[in-house]
Amino acid sequence: AQSVAQPEDQVNVAEGNPLTVKCTYSVSGNPYLFWYVQYPNRGLQFLLKYITGDNLVKGSYGFEAEFNKSQTSFHLKKPSALVSDSALYFCAVREGDNAGNMLTFGGGTRLMVKP
Amino acid sequence: DAGVIQSPRHEVTEMGQEVTLRCKPISGHDYLFWYRQTMMRGLELLIYFNNNVPIDDSGMPEDRFSAKMPNASFSTLKIQPSEPRDSAVYFCASSLGPSKPQHFGDGTRLSIL
């Protein structure tokens, strides 16, 4: 079984400050990890993914995420937040060794960036 | 590319009516997914297709729900009869493979009165 947890329903940060959105996962084998963002009345948009290789993954809009195998985490980060980053963020995981497995999404974290 | 296209964007109908949601995936994508999003349950995978064939429909909540993909460029999700608890936003997504990023449509907001 695979699962993902986003422990914070909402994260508040001031514009210009660094932001972190947390994600932890559970899979039996190798994890394939993804971050998506959802703006109001829109579908989810892909931000970045980790499949293998460097633990620090860079994605769209200046976001990055760090894969930490020992802590089973894949936190999303950005050095300097923008008001326009305010949105709903989803972490997702699938067990890479099982071709039949599709993505399992976390419950989402609402990011609020205040001017 | 135009992206994943869903129609209608909004649907309001009365309980007991048949509802059909439509999706056009990105050309060349061989995986198609139907999701439902609600405040209470978050984002749920209902069914997915690979090369137009339904692979896993274990997320379909009841027999009232059915999905088809008659060709590579079109899929439908049908609810018959509809109930108020079916009210949600339904998303269609497509991808080039199970490990490739999924591209989502903008969803259909369904309200069953």
C-alpha cells in the first residue's frame, strides 16, 4: 500500500520569506514523488518530480523539493515567496516498482502568502 | 497543445437525472484518469484507462457511475441516476505513462439538487 501525508492544512508566510510545505510518504518499494499546485477553479498543475538521482529537485516557478529517504519526506520549498504563490499544493506518490500503481495524492496544503 | 479539455465546466441538475461528463485528453497520451474532488474526501481516483482500456475502476463509488473511452481522443463519465452526494468537482487527466506527470483539465463542477 502507498500513502502520503501533508500534516499542515494551511501554511502562512510573508512575501519575500522562505516557504516550506511538508510531505511524508509511505511505499513498499522505490517512491516516485510529485508536487502539484492548484489555483482557484483550475485543475492541478505539475510542479516537479523525483524519480531517481539528485535528492534536490528543481521545478517550475522557482520551487524545489528535497527527497529524504531516511525521513520518508519530500518537502516543497522556495527561497522567497510571492503573493502569487498562494494556492493549494498537493504531494503525490506512487510505488515505482509496481506498474499497476497510480498516484496517491495527499489532502493538500493551502499556502497563503501575505504582502 | 490545447491541454486536457473537459465539458461542461459547470452542471446543475436535479436528483435522478443522468449526467454525462466529457473529456478530451492531450493527443498522444496513452493514460487517462478520472478524479473526484470534494472538501471532505479530497482528491479521489475513480478510474483510469491505458490505451482506451479500463484498467482499474476500484475507485468508482457505485454502479451508478460508469466510464467509457471509445477512442484515444474522447472519454465520458456518466452518473445515472444522480444523487446530491455526487456533487463535486470532477477532473480528467492524461499522461504519457504511469510515471510521467499527469496533465489535468480544469474540471466540471457538478451540483445535484
